[in-house]
Amino acid sequence: MRLSEFHALIQAAGDVESYALWLAAPDKDGIDVDLAAVGRVDVQFEAAEVRLYPASTKTDTDSIEPEPAFGIMLSQLPGQVSLDEDFRMLVEIPLLRDDVATDSPSFAELQAVHIATDSREVWLLARPASEFADGLLPD
């Protein structure tokens, strides 16, 4: 997902800055969800990338408060960008680390943004929404 598309989705959603924020991916067996708070946002201007790190990583996680509020992450993103200087949005995976010594993290494109108005949550999906089992995404 590109940052311009992300900004357009958020603008269309209305006032969601106070919503809880989670990185989400189907778990290994596909019947549940791995959820992680965003631990750090790293804007790589040279590479035109925004990298989102789950709080479960071993890397520094002090750029976002422990309470996962969407507005805090938004304040760390570049503002509106032109299409010729648009940023790619990436998520470090796996979101949850079973064993920091053996898990080898990599980056995946942010696939979708799921906004649940009933539960007041924003889920940033590291996998396409179609890969989540029925009923796993919040309302």
C-alpha cells in the first residue's frame, strides 16, 4: 500500500484518531489472528518507505506509547505526498516472535486497513483481508 492511498482511506473514514491500533495477520494455522501493537514507526526518506515495527520485536520500541492509539502513529507519518514521491508502507513480520533467536524478520507490504467502528479499532493488515477466516476481523 502506498502512503497516499493510506491517507485517502483514513480521510474517508472520518475521526478515527482515538481508535486502538493493531498490526494484524492470520496466525500460522489460519484459524486465529496474530495482533501486535505498533512499537515503532521508521520513515526511510531515501528509500521512500514507512516501516512499521510490531512491539514484539527486539528493536527499540520507544516511539509510540504502550497504549496503541491510532493518532499517535498518524502523527509520525509524512503528510500528504505527491504521487512521484509516494512512500511504500511496510510491516515487519512475523508480528509475534516465538523465539527471537530463530525468527528471521522480513518486511511485507501493508495489504489493507480495516476500520471497525463498533469496537473503535484500526487493524493494519499484513496479509490480504481474504486470508483472514470468517468472523476474525472486528466490526
